[in-house]
Amino acid sequence: MRRWELGGAPGPPIDVRNAVIERERHTATDMRKSVLVIGLIMAVAAVLRFWGIGGGLPSSLGVDEPQIMIRSLTMVKTGDFNPHFFDYPGLYLYLQAAVIVVRFLAGASAGAWSSLAQVSDYDFYLWGRALTAAFGTATVYLVYLAGTRWGTRHALLAAAVFAVVPIHVRESHYVLTDVPMTFFVTLALVLSLRAHEQGSGSAFAWAGAAAGLAAGTKYTAWVSILLPLVAAIMLTVPLQARLRHVLVTLAAFFAAFLLVAPYTVLDLPAFLDGFGGLAAAVPKRATSAEPGWQIYLKHLRNAMGWPSLLLAGAGLVLFAVRVVRGPGRARFAMVLVFLPIFWLMIIDRTLIFARYLMPAIPFVCLLVAVAVVSGVGWFRRFAVPRAVRTAAIVALTAATLVQPAITSVSFDRGIARRWTYALAFDWIAQNVKPGARVIHEAAALQFPTGRYQVEYVRSVTDKGLDFYLGGNVDYVVATSAVYERFFAVPNQFQPQYLAYQDLFKRLTLVFSVQPSPDHPGPEVRIFAVPR
């Protein structure tokens, strides 16, 4: 309550009080509007991430989904929580194990099964994917919270851009570590911003713990520890206090990491062997190859479009200026330190996938939002009319949202359809007896563990006709995803073309499916081997 409302001291003039009341009314109205807008953004984000969540199940799983789900199910079935697998640290394996427990209890209550022996990993992918989609949706709100440090309009635009980014929408549909890792990296950013504002040891401990959880989801997220460290170093307090916050941050980081990935230490030899093998399997890129930074820029351009990519570049310049000139150097410095170091870490490896960019996307969205809102705000210095500034913001906002949104909707519509692979899988499940020996090229169809004896090959012609006719195989699955290029220009690939033609003539075609608008995908042919 204000002093003049208590009586005694004279209050300010009536016009001043009216101005204060009017300002407070506008503030309350703006807050209600921002709550409504972020609610709508979150709803859009959820629709894009849950739409088609069961796409491809059970026939076509995402790359590496079984790596997580099978090991999580093994933990539940055996009670051994050592994953014996160190390509990933452990946190998401344990979270998926928890999902499996909940799903099993729900299924058992409904009479679907009575023991763990009756279930396979195929019974849990839908629920596991839902967890990933929930992480993806929640990350949109974290981007908004981070953006509020620059302003409400900045926060809303950054969240809106992130909500429709196709890379994140796509990967939110699969049981993979990239989306939950991005959630924890963004959480570390939010908590680091808060820690710098509060300057307390507990705030830095929480920020360090969030970075530890990110690293406990995927090793490359260790870079997120730089966020709270920059926040601590850039405090305007005595050096001793800053060093204390740095130590607290590091202690919380390692404690959180070991809490969610305990077998990193408890099974140290296996971890070191696994990590060493993983590092050896992903060597640095050859100098003659296309530069990794160039490939990732293409991924970013394809996902977000040229307008966002150019605006992100402008945002980098604005951030660099504010780090030098202030105010608010710390929040700008966190982004400028994290992005280039993370970028340098991923660009020099032979394995390059768009999803490896994921932790950088929230930061790129902040760059875009600051470039749009703050950049247009500079027009005030040149007396540009308000209507022109508003039109510029609307145009730039549309440029950053329309193309990614269209791409994301297109992906969701595609994945929600029944692909040719699914029809082929249904035929096999209904007509092929368990235990049958199957040769399958391209690994497009994946089957429940132990149901069939499946061997995946690059091309079905690699085995040779004598192998098939020698009684080693019962069925052969071929897909135009492999053989189409040989059939399209047979003169250019004559040996491969003739090998396919010979094999197809000697085997018995029992099922084939052609792509259609309702059933996209390649042609799939299933052959029985004559006896």
C-alpha cells in the first residue's frame, strides 16, 4: 500500500496517481495477454508433437529407438539397472524404464497380460514416444521463460519459433535422447539466468544440477555447464564469492550426473571401453570432406528457412555488441559462449545428423527473436512511424514462422498415414510363422525380438542366388528404396540390375505393395524361397 493511502503524508497530484493506475492497468492487461498467447503457443506445440505419435508403429521404428527401449525393458525384466551400454549416459534409459513399469501396470489392470514374459519392447513404444513429446512440449515453455529476460515480446516470439521448428517437431516423435537433452540444456539456461539475478549458492546449485541432468541424458550436453559458470564469473561480487559459486556449480553438476548415470563409476571399466569404442567409431572428418559447419548450416536453413537463418546472424551481432557495451552482459554472454563451443564440438565428426543440432535450437530462436523485436525497436531512433514498425514486426514474424510451420505440418500428416512398410509388416505378421528365416534389405521393417530370424543386408543381391536356393532362407524382403536407382537406369548399373532381375525371377512373389497418396513410402516386395 502506498504512503499516501495510509494517511498522514500528502499524496502526489491527481494526474500522477492516475498515470500510475493507468500504467498498472496496462501491465496487468499485458500479462493476461501474454498468458493467453503462450497458452496458445503451447497448445500448437503439443499438437505438432503428439500428432502422429504412433506413426510407423510397429513396423518402422526410428533410428536407435530400439537401442533405448530394449535396454530399458531388459532392466525392468531382470532387475539389473546396469545398462551394460554406454553410448548414452543413462538418464533416459531409466525414465523409459519407469514408463514401462507404468504401462505394464495399466495393461495388467486391463487384462492385457499377466507377466513380464508376455510383453516385448513393441508394447511400449507409443508410451515412450509420448514421454519424448511431453519433454518437447515443455521445452517450448522453457524457451519462453528464458526469453522473458529480454522482454515479453522477445519471449513469445522465441517460443513461437521454437514451437514450429521442424527438427524439434520431428524428433519429438521418437524414443531418442536429443529432445530430452534439449529440455535439460534449456532448463540449465533458465536456471543460470535466474542464478545470476539472485546470486545465491542454492540458485547456482540448481543450475549446475540441470546441466548435470543434461549431460546425464547425452554426453555432448556437458557444454551446458558453461551456462552457470559464465553466470557465476560475471557476477559483480568479490572474486572469492564468484569462486565459491563456481565450486558449488561444479559440485552440483557432477553430483547430478552421477545420480542419473551411476554406472559410469560403478562399472568404470565397461564405461571406459564403451566410451572409447564410441569415440573411435566417430572419428574426426577428413579434410577433403564437405565441412561439417556447412552441412549443419544447410540443416538449419532447411528447417528454419533463410529469413530465420539471416535473422539469427543479425542476432549474433546484436548479442556481441551487448556483451561489449551492456547492459545485461551476462545473459548475452551465456548464449555467445555456449553456441560456438557446442558448434565446434559437433562439426568435425564423421557422423552428422540434423538432430545433433538440437541443443542449439533454443539459442538460435532467442537470436531470431531479439533480432526481430529489438532490431525493429531501433527504428524509434529515426522517428519511423509506429504503424511501419508494427508492420515490420508482423512481416518478420510471419517470415520466421510460416515456412517451418508448413514443414512441420507436412511431416505430421505424412507420419500419421499408414506407409507401405506398415502394410508389408501386417502381411508378414499374419502369414509368416514365427521362427521363419528372413533376409531384409535396408532394415526398413523391424520385428519383435525373437519372433523371426531376421538378417538385415545392404542389398538382397549381396548374398547371391546360390545362398537363397541352398535352403538358408524362407522369405526375402526387397524395397525400391534400394533397387529403384538400378531399375531407373539399368544401362548404368547393369550388373546390379541383372542380379535383381535374376533373383526376382527365381523367387516366388507372395506380396507386394505400391505407394499411393494414402500409403506413402517405397514399393515393397516379399518373396518366398521355393523348396
